[in-house]
Amino acid sequence: MKLFNTLTNKKEEFIPIRENEVSIYVCGPTVYNYVHIGNTRPMIVFDVLRRVFEYLGYQVTFVSNFTDVDDKIIKAAKEEGVSEKELTDKYIKAYEDVRRRLNLLFPTYAPRVTETMQPIIQFIKELVDTGYAYEIDGDVYFRVTKIKEYGMLSGIKVEDLIAGASERVDENDKKESSTDFALWKKTSEGIQFESPWSMGRPGWHTECVVMINDIFEGGRIDIHGGGQDLKFPHHENEIAQSMACHQHPIANIWMHNQMININNQKMSKSLGNVLWAKDLLDELGSPVYKWLMLSTHYRNPLNFTDEVLTNVKKEVSKVENIIKQVSLYLQVNHCLGAEYCLETVDQMVNALSDDLNTSLALTQILGQVKILNQLMRTKDKDDVEISKQYQTLLKMLNVMGFVFETKSLSEEDILLYNQWMKYKAEKNYEEADRLRQLLQEKGII
């Protein structure tokens, strides 16, 4: 397995911390609204990564959090006339509905910030005690200048940040330095928690690092993932705190997926082109939605256009058609349960093991569809081979997280289908048409 490490800016051989085990943390959403399609790109990308590791025999611990404390949450709760807890519960449920509909594996752990408050306060206290953080008027800030490695992920230099800050009026002049970021905010508005410094709530950048610290020994993991937009300042600030506490950058490999554009424009609320995942799932269905998301390499921007969508629909249709056709044929001929072709599936997994080359993996799935089409067009069909290649296709789709619906036939359905075929062969078109209509109503053909 080779993965592009954002920390070193190169593709590296994956070497796990513990043999045959993989620890992955992916930054989850701030739950104040429904999930937009940009939120689902990391969900889908890292689900494939997890499935590949599992196929290769690794035991995967997969963690993705919910940020359920935030200024945006307080504002949205006020607007909707509900408590912050009611609001976040509603949108966490909506997020999990999308995860379920996309056939994504649920995380091993899905911690919430509100349920991790004591470890967060203890972590901040340790940073204050060791001089990496300081308190002013109930707020706590992290001393960025104490971390000589600051910028190791983003390449941003502290002196450039200081120079940039000096050109504008800083709205908060309490901090020792303009580069310092909040670990704890004193607040009288919205949800708040008791701490040694004030009634308040944690700063965003400290939450993920603490959740990792809380779940994984020594706060060290194999892979930390998230969107490119989190690289700075969020992930950089996570690393700074870990360097202060543990002298390591949290993860051996950092992975970032690129953003989504709509018709060559950045997706943003200001442009009014935000697409909600639930709406697009209603419109496209899960297979088309996921195929679209995986058709472009995760480190490249995904451009959502009508042309791209049309092409994706055609490709998915080829897969759907052959699955329906072969599933029907095998059930009618009572030929099921063959083994899949390990070599073919391994070949696709090899593509995915090269920094998640999902577009090549999808091409190989279409190649398998072609093999099945050729077998089905043969006059003297080899039922065992058809069954084997069909199971191979299903296994390839399973590794990528795709589910295509098939209909299970009863004996009555099979008899009806065989009678229809018999009438067609006898050129008894009136009876054949009658049975065709029955089979269509039952969704068999």
C-alpha cells in the first residue's frame, strides 16, 4: 500500500505502527446544518481506504468525530428555536442517514465534543502547566512561537503570519502574539462548561487532537484524513499541540482530499450553488452518486458538470444492466454460489493500493462487465464461468462499497419466466406478451 503523505509531500509505503492493524482518524462535520456534497467526499474516499485495508487483512480502527459545540451551532439553534442538543442530534441523525444511504461503514468510534469535555479540559491544563498555553481573562491561548516545527504540514512560516497580521487591525489584542490560537473561550452565550479558567467552551483546534489522544495510546495514529481546507490552520494547529504534549505530529501519514467545484466554480453559500447530499441522493441514487465521487482521484478537484454526470450515469447503467441480467439468468438456471476470481479482484485492489487510484479501479470494474457481457452473448453458455465472473464483479463492487439491488426469485417466478421463454420459442406471441406484462409488474424483467 502506497499513500501520498501531505506531511512529506511524497508517496510513501504504508508501514503500520502495529503489525496488521491500522488506526485512521477523519475529521467529521460541525453539525449545524444538513450534509452538503463536499462533506461526503472524505466520507466516501476514506471508506474505500478502510475497505481496502480490510480486504488486505488489516484490523482497522476508524474514528470520525462530531463537532457539536460551535458558534455556528449556537446561532442555528437560536434561529430554529431549539436547544443546541436538539439541533445537533437532528443533524447527526441526518448525517448518519446519508452515511447509511451511501452504504458507508460506520466508524469504530464517533466521539462528540460534548462527551469529551473532561479530557479536553485536562489536556488544556497540561499545556498551561508546561508553558505552551496561557490564560487571559478566562480565555486560554496556545503559544505558537514555542513550536519550532510550526508549519511542517502547510509550509506556512510563523514570521510570515506575524508580518501578515501586522498589516491589519487585530480584533483581539489580548493575545501575546497574533499567531496564537484559542484553546478555551470564556462565554456567557449558548452551551458552556465549567473549567479552571471560566465558564466557556473549547476552541475547535483542540478538540480533534484530544479525541485522538483519548482513544489511541500516546495520541499517535497511522493515518489522519480530511479535506484540503482543513490543512491550515486546523490540522497545523492539531500538530502543534501534539508536538507540545507528545513530540510527534499525531499521524505517520496525513491525507487530504481536494474540494468539489460546480461547473468550474467553487461550491459556496455565497454563490448559491451548494448541493445537499440528501437531495442529490434522491435524484441520482447511491451508485451514481458514489461513482461520480470516485471517478476523479481524491487529490484532484472534482468538477461536477452535466457532461460528467451523463458519462457516470452511462457507466453505472452498464453495471446495473449486467447485474440484473446475470442474476436473473443464474437464478432461473439454479446456478449460484461459485467462488470469485481472486486474481481479478487483487488486480483492482493493486490499483487502489497505489494511493487510492479509484478511477482505474472503476475502469477495471467496467472491464469485468465487458467479460460478463461476452459470456452472456455466447450461444452455448458456460453457467459455472458466468457464475464465477458474476461473483468476481460483486466482490469488486463490494471492495469499493457499491451495492446494486437484485431481485430474489421464488420458484413460482422461475416457472413463470420459463413459461414465458417457452411461449416465445413457440412464437405464441399473445401468451408471451401476457406473461411479459406479469414479469414486468413483478420487476423480474
